[in-house]
Amino acid sequence: MATTKIRADWRVTIPSSIRDKFGLTIGKEVIFVDEDDKLVLVPVKEYEKPTEALEGSVKGIVDHPKQFARNHIRSKLLREHE
């Protein structure tokens, strides 16, 4: 277990042991999940082939494919976390 403090500018330093364990690097996207009385920080999964993340998701015409893909992948990540 590691602890840290919230600084005045609302920034939090993630301890190096946690960064190393989860492969967190500068610029890595994370999602904050509210689980009852816990705050969970979930790294966004990166796919070698991004199209794999979209498999089976598109039915019909999509007006904004990039936004659709982002939303689908984010939802998929949250479902995997449950």
C-alpha cells in the first residue's frame, strides 16, 4: 500500500512502485471510477490492434466513428473492471 497527498493545485503523485507495477507513464490515460465508498484509478487498456477493441460493436452507419470508438472502448474497459 502506498499513500500520497493531494496538492494545492489538485495534483496527485502516483508512487513509483504503483507506476512500475501497472506500467503507468507520462501521458497514459486513466479513468476514475466511483465504487461506493472507493475511488478507483483504472489505466486505459491499449490494444496492439485497435480494431480488436471494436469487434462486434458497429451495427449500421456511424456518424462520428472516432467518438464512437472512444466511447465503446471506455465502456468496454469499465465493464471489464466490474
